[in-house]
Amino acid sequence: MTRTILDCYTDEPSGLGVPPYLGTYPRYLYGALSSENPYYLTIDDVRLWKFFSSKRRDEERDKKTRVNVHNLTKNYSSVREILGHTKELIVVAGIHTPGKYLSAVPGTLYEIKRLVGDLRCRKILTGPASSLGTRLEGGKRAERTDVSFFDEIENNYLGINEYDRISEYAVKGAGIIRQIPWVPVAEMETARGCAHGRCSFCTEPLKHGYEERDTENIIDEAVALAREGIRHFRLGKQSDFFDFSSEKMERLIAGISEKCHPETLHIDNVNPALVTEEKVTLVVRYCTPGNVAALGVESFDPEVIRENNLNATPEVVMRAIRLICRIGSERGDNGLPLFLPGINLLFGLSGESRKTHIHNMHHLSLICEEGLMLRRINIRQVTVFPGTPLDRGCGTKYLAKNRKYYWKWRNEIRQKIDHPMLERVVPKGTLLKNVFAEIYDGNHTFLRQFGTYPLIVCVERRIPLRRFYDVSVTGHMLRSITGKVA
């Protein structure tokens, strides 16, 4: 049987698989099927075949990079032949934390149906979309579409959600890298589910109970990826990295650092309530500069916190921010501070009112006034997924009620907080090293360093893509910066 893995990209509260990040699901599937040497395709490959007869244009001549056909595998020119011989197509999909992506467009179930619905092969849907659907835009309910064209819908297909089987799949799955010509950041799963499991909007408790992977197996996976050329690692597929004990955390990040010599070793989600001096110090010691702890704040409004069972009070959040900044604000050799906090804010939660924005602005202003640093503030409208407490409770009530305020609230945060914060984090003249050129937009090139939440850098001329540059900061926009190649 010829089997093909089709990666339509995933983004969950606990995991990112949108290029340049390579998610865990395709790697596990490849590991499960490694003896068969399955094909790996991205949705970009299939779009190029479907709409452009697999003819790749010279991107240097494109006025604007076509990001929907940008992340092609080595198989892109043979998609027709591959799909023609495929007996089983395994589709990985699911966006549960909608966002804007610089150089990729994830596939929705509606698009997937248009692209492969009529293929004459057995079609399997797995990944986050298989249990809870998907949604590319925030502020709405999960996408509802006909999925009857799939022969099987299975979140645990081939056992990719069982840690005793993943222990083998994760290591063997590193072989998928041989089919990828672009430079990926490997998303590494360290745990699943949520040890807290209370937040009204979150899908993680619906998919798994809380379970931690074996530390040595994670290190073995990293070593296997390093052998295939991976130098950038993101320990992101976990709801709260600080759920680990200090001892387990040190074994993990010290082991990857010592055995893989990574150029990037970053973490992602952190519960503010579990931030300790010892754990922050360990992250600074073993991880690479530019690291970010994405703090699941969601709201500083006490009423919203209470109604949605959020993890931390404003006092706890402020303590965590002060602690991370005190230990991690020293500038590293790539030009960025070693380790900074980031904040997630959600619009549309139960109990939201105009007072919510007042509470948010008060605490964000306090952070600025104290001279602290935030690497980024992620603001999005909540997506209501079936089965969550938010769905069973208010649903989209507050989204509908307060949507007319969202642009104003967001813009005030961007103007009064984000802009001066960027000037503080990367002052003019800062030299950012190893910045990767990703896309063109007219005469502008957009670049990012590899990392957990990289800054977008705009260079006001076209330079060759897919190369690394050192860039000097020349100016600041609301969420990105301008620079010139040094």
C-alpha cells in the first residue's frame, strides 16, 4: 500500500505546526509508517498542483510572495503521480488558536474538501480537526462543514496519541526531514492535556488528560532530529512548561543543549502561577537568547477571571513578569534579551465589559511604568469550540455584544503599550543576528529570527530569500520593526 501524509498545518493552545514550524503529528505518522517510507506533502504542494499544474514560479520575480504555495516539499513536482498511486491519504489538520501567519496559510476543512475530496483513495482525517474541527479566524464558532468525504476520522490514528507508541514514532519520524527543503523549527511535545484544565475556552482538556512524556525519549527525539540537520527546537507542545519539576526541566533542556548544540532552544506556554526563580534561572542557563514565556493571562478583569476559571490573578501575573524580567532581561549574543514574558489576551470571554479594557490597560501601563519588558502581547478574539465550558455557557454572546469595541481596544494597546515596549526591547541600533529572509511584499523583504515568538523585521529592499542576515534596527512599528542589513 502506498500511503501519503498530507500536512495542512496545525495550531493549538499547546502546539504549533505552521511553517516554518514543523508539527509533531506528521513526524509521528512518518515514524509509525517509516518501514513503508511514506510520501510527505504539504497543502502548498497540493495547491500548486491543483491551481498551477505544479509549476513553480521564480519567487524573485513575484511582486509579492505567494504564501499559499510557499512551503513546498521536495515532492512538489510529482504530486499528480504521488496522489495517483496513493491508496491511503492521511490528512493532518486543525487550527484551534487562529492567528496571522507570515509565510503560510493553513488549510481549513472546507478547502481540504475542494482539494482532495474527489481523490479515489482511502482518506483519513487526523490531528486536532478530527475531534473538534477547525477555525482559521477568531471571534466565531468552530467551522462546520461536510466531512463525509473522509473514510475515517480518527484523532488517535495509528496510535499517535499514545505515549508508549510515540516513544518509538518520535525518533523514527525524524526521517521526514529528508523530504523537506526549507529550514524547519521542530515543535517538540513534552506533555499533553492540562494539569489545571479549568479555563472556559480551552480545548486541551477535551482531547487528553494530563500526561508527561519521558525525558530521555524527548532527548532521543531531539538527537534524531539533529542528525537530520535540525538546529532549531521549540519545546512548545505543552499547556504549561513550568508544570515540570525543576529536576525534570533541567534534565530535559540541559540534555538537549549538551547533545544537540542547538542554535535555537526555546519554550512556549507558562502558567504565571507556577513561575519560580529556580525555573526561570534554569531556562536562562540552558536555552538560547530571545526566549519567551507565553503567559496565559487572557484578562486582567477580576470578573472575567472568575467567570472563566482563569489560572492567575493580576497580582500573580505581575509577580511572574517582574521575576522573569529580573533574571532574563540581559541581552544575549543574538541581540535579544535572554528570556522575557509575553502576554496572551482574549476578547469575547464570559463577563466581558467595557471595564475589562480598563483593567487590561491599567496593568499593561503599570508594566511600562515599572520599566519591565514584554516581548509581545498576543490579542485575539476567542473561538468557541464545541464541548468547552464557554460553548455550554455564553457561547458567542459577549463576542456579539462587544465586537464594536474590539478594534478601539486593540489599537489603544498597540499604540500605547506595544510601540514603546518594542523600543525598549530592541532600541534603534540593536544588531539582530541570524535573521531569516522569508517573504517579499513589493520592494520590502520580511525576515525573522528562528524562535518561539520571533520579531518580524522589514528591510526596505529586496534581498535573496531563505538566507540568514545580520540586521541593524532602524525603526519601530506597532508590532514589528524596520532594519537594514549590516
